[in-house]
Amino acid sequence: MSDRKPRNAVSADGEVMIYGVVGDEWDGLDAKSVINGIKALGKVDTITLRINSGGGYVYEGLAIFNYLQAHAARKVVHIDGIAASMASVIAMIGDEIHIPANALMMIHNPWNLAIGDASAMRKEADNLDRVKASIIAIYAARTGKSEAELSQLMDAETWMRGQEAVDAGFATAVGTSVDAAALLRTDLSLMNFTNLPDALRRETKPNPAAVAGLVRAALTAEHIEESTMADTVNDSAQNAGADEAKIRAEAQAAERTRASGIRAAVRAAKLPETLADELVDAGTPLDKARETIINKLAEADESGPQTRNQVRITGDAVDRFRTGAQAALLGKAGLAKDDAGNELRGLSLREMARESLEIQNVATRAMRPMDMVKAAMTHSSGDFVFILANVAEKSMMRGYEEANETFQQWTSTGQLSDFKPTSRIDLNSFPSLGKVDEGAEYQYATIGERGETVQLATYGNLFSITRQAIINDDMSVFTRIPQRMGRAAIRTVGNLVYATLTANPTMSDSVALFHATHANLGTAAAPTVASLDAGRVAMATQKDRSKNAVALNLRPRFMLVPVALEGTSKVLMASEFDPSKTQRVPNSVAGLAEVVSDARLDAASTTAWYLAADPNATDTVEVSYLDGVSTPWLEQQEGWKVDGVEFKVRLDAAVKALAWEGLFKNPGA
């Protein structure tokens, strides 16, 4: 594995160095790195671009260009050595474009690597024509030349020196010339250009030391005072004459060109980055590396299904489609802001399915609607189903988060790693520490496993997205339905929690949770100052179950009531004086506990009410989840019983009353 580290192409003073392959993340020249670097500058008045690049990835370059075009700062471009191919497109962003007399600019047709049958090749050719049209529009806006003239220049792979570029309108000013050998860090003979003059092949050998001299001169002219940089550049320029330093610098530049070229070719072919690492580390020459890449593509094509049309296109278009389609569907479903600038927002589900195939270069014109939708749902890329699944999951989580549940306030959360019965440790086993006399040994405390066991169970349901639903543009199948299932998932847990209170389960000592034996069942009475105070006393005087029988001194933290008692209970908690007295008698239970009401308690009794201690201080009711994941899972598979995709909403949970000491019940009256 190569130990090269990505470099930052954007400096803190607003200078963007496009030195290398456009889109190469190892040079920090991928669109994401460049754009994030510019964003990190904050508000700046001027952005300076220094370009010395033979080109690179079209879509990465276009992303950089479009971002800069929208940026409010003034853009000043310096072509230090070469601006060829995609680098020349980026250069067009400048309000000022400076190019030395012996620097180079080149424009040509975009190209790509494709594998497939004749139809697939024609499809890719159409894509390249569209890209060319976009680039021509950028050149035309700068030069004022016609589309036809620019197309001819691109067809011919036109090379221009500084003055020629200015005369043709591709630059605004001719800068100071330097030694031609200093202009380039890239050996143009390795770039596969078809019309590069032989003279340029001989003279464009990289010399980083002289490039540093050029940059120093430009910085001095712009009155940028950085003494450290100037000292470094002076040293480099002085050493440029030394043969050993020159040979070393040129060897390093050649190696950098080889490595960048290999990584660019591997990424264009959409092959694993590990292949690039292997070729770079093995010292494989660039031309041999390209042969290896082509052979890898051929092997992949031969090993796949014979009916597959496979075209290697840049991943950017596919990623943009995924992002745009998902955003469009989320906007339609009301799960996100509707973006009026999203070109996919007006597509129906059927049209979106077709577009997902077209973006993967699958011809759909001859397909019937049902067959086309099926192809989209079963395509090896999984783009369409991926998009639907993402929207369905977000819908499910919206329902989960919006559910009006109350149990989380007063229960604790546990984690289980499997579905086996698990004993919980008694948190009330340590009411006090034992005395250690002088010189005596510390004694091990006994950890009590009270016998209460917890075991996970799985809860879930299925829903499907059929071909018919897609053709009918039925959004509800992956918005409203999963949203309600997400709400049902959290409600299922709530049902289990409140059933634990109302069902009064038998504990490990063979006694019901709320029982006189447990000293946590009060005399039937409506919520009053007296009855609440009796519950408070009962909880505080609960004793540890060990032989010490020490009082636990627990306090109520929550008052759990049916909705029918919510108003009365809140008045009791908020009143300064006893509401039942005609005299101003202080309310001794004011603020005793937080009132939590739930309608599921009404279903069992409209009079019974409960007190619960703080679940962080003592055991009460625990809700456990598999591996601590409290949100529902959404799983999918290709439908068998239905024509489409089946989804499963699943939640693994368990609810258990771990102890009775921190819980109190009054049957009410």
C-alpha cells in the first residue's frame, strides 16, 4: 500500500494551486477537496488560481469551475506552465488570465473509456458530445468565438503559446517569460496527446526548482510578503544549477507524473484504488500500467453476463443522479425542502426508473413500461431500489421520531448482545461499604443476581413496492406506509412498557410486582396530598434485600397516571397549598414528581396511578435492545411473492421490570 498523503491545494491566503491532475485526490485536486478548501477561506475579495496541469477528470473540473463561477470573489488566473484539456476550462473562470509568452494552453475534445456493444458505444459517444457542448459554451463565453470555430479547434487539438492564447481570446495578458524547462512539472509525452509538437515533447521536461523561481517572481510582483517562502524559493533557485539537484528534481517529477497518471487511469476505469497502489509501488511504467488496466476491464466484461452492456463512465453522473433523485422524492413526500432547482423534481416514479437505467447506459426505448420498471428494480447497480430504500428509511425514521411516546422519560435503556435469557445484576446490592479495620483485608462484596431475566424478542412487519405502484406513481408505498411502520415500531415498545405496569407480572420471588409483600401497593385512594405522601414514605423506606436490610432512601421522580387523572395530578404537583383544604394548608407534595400521562393506562384503569424512582439511581423498568440499537431496521430483498421489492421493518427489544423497590402503585378510587 502506498504511503502517499493527499496535499491541500488551497493556501490560507486564498491561492489555489492547480498543479497536477485535475480530480486527483492525492494532489488535493479533486472537486471536494478544492471546494472545501475555498469554503474554509471564508469571505475573500480575490481568489488567485495558479495552473500547471495537463488536465484530468471532466466532471471534477466542471464542478470546480461551476463553484468558482458562483463565488462572489474576483478570480485572477496565472498559467505558470501549462493549462491543457480540463485545466484550460478551469482557466476560463478568471476575470484576469495571465499566461507567460512561452507557457502553453491546449484545447481538445473530451474522451472516455468504454466497453460494451455497438449500442453502448453509441450511447457513450452521445454523452461525450453533450460534454463537448458544455465545454464549447465555456470557451465561447470567454473568447466570443462561434461554436463551429471552437469545435474545429478542439477537433484539431489546438496548442497555443502565451501570445497566441491572448490573441485568440483565451487569456487577457502575456506574463513574464521564463526558461521553458521551468514551466512544466508534467512530461507531456506521457499524456497521450495526439497533436503535441515534437519540439514541445523535447523541451517540456519537469524542473521543479525553476518552477519555484517562477512562482517567486509572480509572488514578488503581487507584493506578497512571506519571508519564509521567499527564502525557500531563493535557495531552490540557487541550487537549480547543480547537476545532482537537477537530476534528483527531474526524477522526482517524473515519478510523480507516473504515479498521478496511473491513479488517473485506474479511477477513469472505475477499478479499485488498490490496483493503482500495486502498480505505483511496483514501479510499473505508465504505458504498461495502461495495458494492465485495459486487460482488467476486458476480464471483467468477459466474466459478467453475456447480455450486459457495460460502459465505464465517470461515477459523478451516477452519484449526482442518486442525490438528485432522492432529494426530489423527499421533497415530494414532504420529508425535505422542495428544491426548485432540482431538474429531477418533475419526474414521475416511472420516469425516474427509466432515468436510472439511462444513466447506466441501458437502452430503454424498446422496453414496455412493466419490463422497464422491472429492469430498474433488478439492475446490478441497484440505483433505483437504493433511492427508494433510502426514502423509505427516512420516512420510517420520521414516523419513529414523531411518535408521541412517553416511556423513554421514566425507563432505563439496556443492551443485549444475543437472544439468550440474561440475568441482570442487582443495583441495590451495595447499600453501604463494609468497614475495614486497621491492618485488616478488604472483603469482596457479594454481587446479587436477583434472578430477574431479560430476553430479546423480534417485532416486525413486511411491506412491498411493486412495479404497479411505480407505474401508477404511488408515493404512499414508500412514504406513508413505512412512516406508519416506524411509528408502530416505537409504539410496540411503549405497549410493552405500560403492559408491564398494568399486567402486574410475577417477579423472580414468585410474588407479583405490586404486592403488599413488596411494600409497594398502597391503600386505594385518589391522588391527594395524603395518598401521595404515603407513596413517598413507602418508597423511601424500602429496604435492601440482603441480610443488612438497610433502608434504600429512594425518592419518587415520576408520577405515572392515566390521561383521566393528568389534570388533577398536575394541579397537585404545582399547587402551593393543599387543593383539598379550605384553609391555606401548605402542600407537602408540591413538585414531588414529574407527571407523565399515557392513554394506555386508561385502558386498564382510569383510577390507578403509579410512582417511579429515577431509573439512573435504581432499577425500575428496563427497555433493552439488540446491540443497543433502539431504532428500527429496514431490510430489503427482491420480491418473490410480488413483482417488485419487499421490505421488512424489524425491531429487537425486551421490556422487563428489574426491581420493585423503585416502583409504587395505588389502585385509586
